[in-house]
Amino acid sequence: MLARRFHERAPLLVEIKGRHDFVTQADRDAEAAVVAVIRGRYPDHAIMAEEGSPIADRTGHRWVVDPLDGTTNFIHGVPVFAVSVAVEDEDGVAAGAIHDPIRDETFHASRGGGARLNGDPIRVSAIPGSRDALLATGFPFRELSRLDRYLVAFEGFVRTTAGLRRAGAAAIDLAYTACGRYDGFWEIGLSRWDVAAGSLIVEQAGGVVTDVHGGNGHLATGDIVAAGPSLHAKMLDITRAAFGPRP
């Protein structure tokens, strides 16, 4: 549905949810399609979805759905967006998938089962240091009160890496980190549905995922650092210095 809507380039009704935060009928239709499949197969499972599907208590299984990550790109005709779906159980994220409908790429993982791209195994980059690393990030448009600290970290990475990229879809950034296209990714102020699937895929591809302080709060806070083990440690040196001690 998203690929068809994107290529049709029909006018979209765009609503504003918040500063630089948009929703279209394409978001809602994609969410309805995902939720319908989940409800059909697992009617008793809870669902947390970005555009307002029911949020149930955190017991048993819960699906975490971002039906269109990269809405601003979609609106402007930039072909970088994805659907992100994860399922959590009492032990955390159990499985996740990120689908890029333009490139027909599906990144997927299950806990303890490794990570794959269209069925083929993937691994994070093994780059040992930051000098030659290509990192991805996203601008904290929902966290402008923390912009000064973000910019401190941004400068640190600009000065110590081969380059930074900002594609505008965190799910894509995490997927590309999992398969080694990017060496690492960091961002602040994301939502659970932005990172739930991608964080598991990176971990199952051999990477490390934490918050900016090195803790395990990335799903709750939306502050995330993801990379292979060696590079991740070097990235934390910069984010810890920029964002200060853990709250």
C-alpha cells in the first residue's frame, strides 16, 4: 500500500501532531493493514502503534508498530521510509522486522535466532575504530531543549569519524547498521516504535545497543547508540561526555 501511494504521488492530507511531526492517511492505512494481520492471527495480544491503535497493559505479548517511519520523507517524495514491527514478551523484544517497500528489503530477527536481510544472514560492521567509521544520526526536533548537548555530541563525531548521514528514518538507520552499511547509529528523543524492531536486529547481528549513557534504557527513553562492540565503546565516550551522568 505504501509503495503504491508513494508512486501515485496523489495529494495527501497532512495533519500536524506536533512540531515537525506529521501524519497522513497513508500512515493510518498502513497501520490498519498491519493491525488487521496481527488481530487475525493473535487476537489476544496487545498492540502499541504510533497512530492510535489500542495500547493495552504490558502483560503477555505486545506488538509495537510504526506503520510509516519517515513520514516527512514520504510527504516530500524522498524514497527513504519503512514499516517497523516488533513483538515483546516478558523478557523483552522477542522478534522484529523492518520492511523497506521501495527497495523490497526486509530486515528481520528473532531473539537467539540471528538477523537476516531477505532471508540471508547479516552482521554489523567489524570496524575497530571511529576514524574510518560512517555513522548515521537523526536531528532531535522533538527534543529541542536538549539540542545544545546533542550538538556537542554531533561535533565530537564530526571531528572523529569519516562522516555522518541523516536519512530521516531511524528504522532504516538501524537496519543499515545491522547489515554493515553504516558502522553505527545514534539519536535522542525517539519513540519505542521507532527502535524496538531495529534494536533487536542490530543485537542479533552481533552489535551492541544501549542508551547514550551505556545503560539499557533505550526503549524507554528513545536515546540510542548502536554499533559493533569496539566502535560502540568509542561512541559512548562521546555521548557520555556530551549528555553528562545518567539521570
